[in-house]
Amino acid sequence: MQSSLTLSVSSHTSLTIPRSSHAFEPSSKPINLRFCGLRREALGFSSLRQSSDSHRVRLASSARGRRVFVSAASVSNNGSPPKSFDYDLLIIGAGVGGHGAALHAVEKGLKTAIVEGDVVGGTCVNRGCVPSKALLAVSGRMRELQNEHHLKALGLQVSAAGYDRQGVADHANNLASKIRGNLTNSMKALGVDILTGFGTILGPQKVKVGSDKVVTAKNIIIATGSVPFVPKGIEVDGKTVITSDHALKLEFVPDWIAIVGSGYIGLEFSDVYTALGSEVTFIEALDQLMPGFDPEIGKLAQRVLINPRKIDYHTGVFATKITPAKDGKPVMIELIDAKTKEPKDTLEVDAALIATGRAPFTQGLGLESVNVETQRGFVPVDERMRVIDASGNLVPHLYCIGDANGKMMLAHAASAQGISVVEQVTGRDHVLNHLSIPAACFTHPEISMVGLTEPQAREKAEKEGFEISIAKTSFKANTKALAENEGEGLAKLIYRPDSGEILGVHIFGLHAADLIHEASNAIALGTRIQDIKLAVHAHPTLSEVLDELFKSAKVQAHASSPVSEPIAV
């Protein structure tokens, strides 16, 4: 019987599983294996196995041969894992998460295949991050050209700016097509087999692709992503009542559009639509707009991104019924009070965008064949992305990453989780620190964040018995921001003054999405403020916003690592 190379952390430790009352007791310690950087194909090796009676690893030599699309495994053998495998790693879903895992697996020498039932690139490339950034690039240019005061301050004169709707839509579509092609070509060039069809788990280490093809793999990663979440009572017709999937096609620009939800998706589309001339009404169930952001950053963002623009809003209300426009009648939206459930208002608008988040795409995966029950649609996993069954036990050789597990519904988080899984199946134990993963909203100006918000940090500090401090710096003190006439912005640092630990960083301002990575990498690497204060930043650059932020923090501890002796050059 084969055993996993990376099954647990200790033999007597019970771990609590997020979103589940189950706990499990791992049965063996992880084995740390080290592999050279050579591709396995160059050495003529195709499979990696661990002997059941020894920790020594033996490599079985075999020619890779031509591309394998389907094995001869019988569907009737679903109860037990196969003795040999078509692949070392099979990934169900070719989005950003699956792509990142596949490329890292090839780098580690694993024979890899990826299953895609739709198109390579998943939501991010085809219906999310990528085309939305194309639209936001247009809205950013439009805002610059329409801002006479801003242009006059720079000594510029520009005639009235206009746009071609189809040209804008084509830009978004062409970008998605280009990135999709790049992802496909990168996997093919590295020897990843792309299997077309819907992937269904038949049993341990066995997946059906399409209607009747069966593939076996030593390890399987579920990376099926998510779809737009549409609440009950909302009728989506794809024309006047739409989701982000439809909005990215930009088939028309309505005079007045209601956006249900004021999170990342809603904010970004409000930026696009108002730049192109639409009036926007936000409908938010909570008492304040932008509920997922740090409250102080949210208030500043509202003052800049919402109040001066053609945007109004209703907070503390639910849209219980939305009816598409038809027979000459507008889109009808019925609102009720979120607390009392009493009728509040009825809106008549030209269009409605449903931006209420996303739901995991996990139906039809065959999870019941391995005794796995989803929780609100999400596949339950532990901190190593290992799938947990209905009894609270780990499912051997089965992992789930990205939106499908619900830990952090961001494309780059999915990729990071996939890379973490590959590290584990190749013998190196790895746990991803999700608090080090940044997020960004690509409005104009941008919003970015990493780690805890101030309320979250204060709650943690009270619970664990330590103090927190806050440091802030303004973009108005930054030379590069002033040169761009873009001084509106704030950077905020939440930290422990006793140790210099960075708990959270939040930025609102020019290129905030690019600036956040210094903070996220510091958290990921465990760098303390007293050390990062010594870093040098080029002048004049926007990066000095972070430099000043860290330098303004008052840390009690001294530098935790010695500075190297200067070298004469």
C-alpha cells in the first residue's frame, strides 16, 4: 500500500478545521525530500514512489512516450487506488490557480496534466481580473482627459474626450484572448498535457474526463474556481440585469445603472460606468459602503471615489426582487430594510449589475465518491489544502485550491495555494500564510491591503493581550505623487510596538496596487519594522510612501538582525 509523502505534522496533534467542527489526527510525520533542479524527463524518470516499509525513495525509470489522454482503467474499479498512474499530478481546472500549480509541478519534474471543461484561464483571464483591467485602463484615461482642473495644473489643454464603445469592448476581449493564448502556450511548451472535458472524480486517484475517458494520477488538485453569486428573487437576463460576466462584454452603456453590492467588483464597475457617462446607484445590505475595507480607508475612498461622482447609494437594504426591462418598462428593483424586512423603496433604472460576490463551482465533481461533503458549496480543506471528508479525515492524495475552497477568493491566492501543494507532494512541507497575501481594488485612485484591518487587529490584540499602534503617511508629502498632481491618498500601518511585527498595511492612492507588495513580502518573510526601516528607496518614487510609513512607526525593540560590514567597490 502506498503512503503519501506529505501526510501530517505530528502523530498526536489534533487540528481544528476552518468552517468545520471536525478534527483529525494525522498519522505520520512529513518526509522532507530534496530534488535537483533538472527536469525529470531529462533523466528518464516518470514516477515517484515511496516504499511502504522504508523512507527511502526509489525512482522508476520509464520513457514518457507520447501524450496520454486516457488510461485503460476500468470505471468498475473505483473503490481502490490504481497501482500505477498516468500522471504524477492531475489538476482539475485550468484557471490561474491550476496554471500556477502546473508550471511549478513541471519545474519539480512531475508528469502533469490539466483538465479544462471550458477555456484555459478560468474566470480571471476570461471573465474577471484581466478584461476588467482593460476596461479600467480606459476609465482611467477618460478621467484624466475629462479632468480640466487636473490638466490645467499640468499646463495641458485637451479638447473634449470621447470613446467608441465597441472599441473599448474589443480591447477587453482582445486582452483576454492574448493572455489565454499565453497561458495555453506556456503549458504546452513545458509538456503539460491539456485534457479537454469536464473532470469528475470517480474514486481515489481516478478522474473521468468528458463522457467516458478515465485518467489516473498519484495526486489530484481541484481548482474549479467560482461563478457569480445571484441572490434569490433576482432575474438575470444577461441584457438589462447582468452579472460581471456580462458587464465585461460592455454590450451597452446605460444612462443609469444600479449596482447591487459595494465590494471590489461593484466599486471597479462604478469606476468604469461613471467614466463612460453613466449614473450609478449602489445598493448595499450593510450599514456602510465598502464593508470589506479598513474603515478609515473606506471613508477616505468614499469621499474620493463616490461622493464627487454621479453616484448615490442605499445602505442597510436588500434587493428582494429585480425584474429585467421589457415591453418598454425599465428594470424594477424592490428594496426592503435589511433589519426589519419592511418595504423600503422601489427603483426604476436602465440596468442592474449584480455584484454580490461569487459562489464556488463544485457541483458535479463526484466528491461523493471519496465521501466529501461541501460546506455552502466549498470543499473543506486543512491549512495545507488537503481535502477533508465527511468524517473529518484527510482524503489521501486529494487537494483543493482557490475559490473552490473559499479560504481566500483571489486568483493569486489560488496560484500560491497550488504552488504550496506541489511543494508538499514533492517532499517539502509548506504552509501558506494567507495574512501575507495582498488584495487590490483597481479604481482611480487604487486601494490595496494586506493583513488585518484595524478592528481585526484590535480584536486580536485584546484576545491575546498585546498592544497595537497605528502609523500613517500621506501621498501629499510624496514628491512623485505631487509631480503627477495626484496627492490624494493615505498609507496606514498597523503594528505591534513591542516586537515590530507588521499586522496590516492599507493604502489608498496612486498605484496603491503596486506599492502594497513591499508590505506583503515583509509579512511573508517575517521582516520586522525595525529592520525594514533600514531599507533604501529610490528618490523620488512613490515607494517612499511606504518608506516614510515604516520610518514613522515607533518600535520599542532594536533591529533584530545585524547589518553586514560595508564593502568597498
